Amino acid sequence: MDPRYKQANKEAKLSLLLTFIYLIGWIVCAYFVGDSIGLLGFPLWFELSCIMVPLGFILLCWIIVKFQFKNIPLEQTK
């Protein structure tokens, strides 16, 4: 089996996992956090689900792309 397919499959699974992590994080912060006021003056659920989770997710995506994704050639090799 071509190693490019293995790498592409690994990257697709990681991307799907990151999508589910983001969705779960957003739902938990949006629906299960109280209505207290956060540091920026918004409701805490809003600050966490719409500001902090996306920022954390950007960092997590950068880490995954930096250390798990590989630059592979797309041309056919013999």
C-alpha cells in the first residue's frame, strides 16, 4: 500500500477528531456553564464558547498540523 494513503487517512481521522472535540467543547461551554459575568463583561458561557474555545482550538490545530501532518508529494512515484 502506498504510504501516502496511510498518511492521508491518518490526517483525515485527526481532522474528524478535531471537529468532534471542537463541537463537544462548544456545546459544553454554551449549555452547561452558568450565566455569571466573565472577564470581558460578557456572560461566561459566551466568552468560553465563542472566544476561549475557538482560541484554544486554533492552538490545538496548529500543534496537530505542526507535529502530525506531513508534506507529501502528490505526483505518482514508480
